[in-house]
Amino acid sequence: MKNFDRHSLRLYLVTDRRMLSGRSLTELVGEAVRGGVTMVQLREKECSTREFVEIGRGLKCLLAERDVPLIINDRIDVALACGADGVHIGQSDMPYATARRMLGQERIIGLSVESMSDIEEANALDVDYIGVSPVFATPTKTDTAMPFGLDGLRDAVRKSLHPVVGIGGMNALTAADVMRCGADGIAVVSAIMGADDTFAAARELSGMTEGQTVK
């Protein structure tokens, strides 16, 4: 059975080991989950496939104990090898239909969308969620389309047939506004990965994503 519902998207951590500053990724993710993170995406652009799989297996063991889904960025082979709950793919990654055939119906697939036309195309697919990207400009990912902004995000939520995660510029200053636009969750990188106190940062953001009403 697929380990996923809309609540899983509420506080979605995307990892970036460049921000560890000597800390352990496993310990940091554990503290983030303890603080309220509801889903974790392992994103690795520079390590070998072998190392990627080893890191994924370690996180899968940690997160399975807490019933938190593990998503792998881009790499379907790594997701299968480490037993992850699913993958997140972008517009330039493997086509969705191919990814679904390889992963089957029991794994989660999220899809980044960068325009309203992308959302319309996603509506014809059985994706589990879409990541509206970017809502705001962000220093952690510079190869992105024009930001949606809050008005664009509201339109995206109304147009989408799938759960929506806001990606790009998600932090303590923006989280509540994004949730009030109707998003099901926020995808966070630096606001948690780069925080001095991981648990406290996650707990603060978790509180901001709870109980928001749609404008």
C-alpha cells in the first residue's frame, strides 16, 4: 500500500549535504523529523551511484521507523535499489509515463511544474502531487523558471487536480502565506538544512503549516 496522503506533504524536507557543516545527515534528518517534518527527499547531484544508494538505505531505515516517506530526487534506479517510497522528477527528467511503468502504482511520484501549461499537462497524469516551482526565487536552485509568486500559486492550486507543494523560497517568513494560498505543503531546503538548531527550525515551520485557512 502506498505510504502517502496529503498530510505527508505538509513539511517536506529536501536534503542538501553542502549545508551539513560537518554534521551527520542521518542525525540532522532525524532531528528534523522529530521537529515535524512529514516527508524527506534525498537530493544528490554529485556523489556516485553507490554512495547515493548507501545514503538512501540509511535514511530509509531511519524514516520507516517513523512512518515518514523517503523520496529520491530524479534517480529511479536509486529509488528502487534503496527501497524508497518514490521519486520526484522535473520537466527535463525521465518522462512520467516511463517512470510510472518502472516504479509501479505503489510508489509515489511527484512532478515539478514551472508554468500553468505544465499544470494542465500534469492534470492528465496520475501523479501523486505536483511541486509548483519556484514560488519565490531561491539561492539553492538557480536554474529555475520565473517565480509564480503568491498570486500565481493561488491560480496553480485552483487549476491543479493534484495536491500541491510550494517549492522555492520556503522559510519562516513565507510558510504561512504559502499555506493560506491553499498549498498542501512546503518543500524546504536551507531553512532546515542550514539552521543551527534543526529541531527548533522544523518545529517552527511545522507550526506555521498547521491549521492555515485558504484565502
